[in-house]
Amino acid sequence: MKPVIPAVKAVIVKDGKFLVLRKQGMTEEIYELPGGKMNFGETHGEALFREVYEETKLQVQPFILYDTFENFQPDYQITGVIYLVEMPADQTIILSEEHRDYQFLPLEKESLAVIDLVFSSRMERWDFEAIKSFMKK
């Protein structure tokens, strides 16, 4: 039996835009969402806090569980959840050695062209106007 690995990802929202990260070694302009694999004994919230902090030094709290994703590989499957998160006030992004670049993309379908297919295929169904609306509150 091949392993199924649980994971969490964050859509960190600030001023109608969301944070994406570019991994070291990527030659293409493809970005991913912050987050990663859960450790045994962690809750989704704990894993999200840890992973985002490790990758960006941001201290975040999940706002709302918004979607799920699956990533099928020959030897394993990653199954995960995606949380909407507000960008923490007065914090600065400091990337880990795992990533070489970041940017904030507009919360719009056009932004999905540079997002990893695992996430963009889920996000293309999202109501970005609704997300912008309730993330302002």
C-alpha cells in the first residue's frame, strides 16, 4: 500500500491579493501556496502555523477552511486542506532557504496561470469576489 500524506496550505490575503512562494531550483515561473506536510500528532491549525512560520516567518492563524486538494504521485498521494488566512499586521516575510522568491498576486482567475497545477485546478472554481468581500472584515 502506498502512503497518503496529510498536508495544509494557506492562502494569505492582504489588500485583495494573496501570497505565493517560488521554490529554489524551479526554472519555470511557477509558484505555490505556503504550507506543507503535517507531522504526526499535529492538528491542521498547528501544522499550518508551523509550516507558514518555517517558510516565511509569518505567525498566522487559520481564518476559514476553504477547500481541499489532492496530489497524486507514483509512490504516494498528498491529500490536503487549504485555509484562507489574513496577512498578519506589522510582520515581514523572511523566506526560508527552501524558497527564493515571493509575491502577492491579485485574487483573480488570471493569477492562476503562474500557480502550480495542483492548486490552480482547485482555485479556478473559487469565487474570488466573495473571498475579497469577507476577508475585508
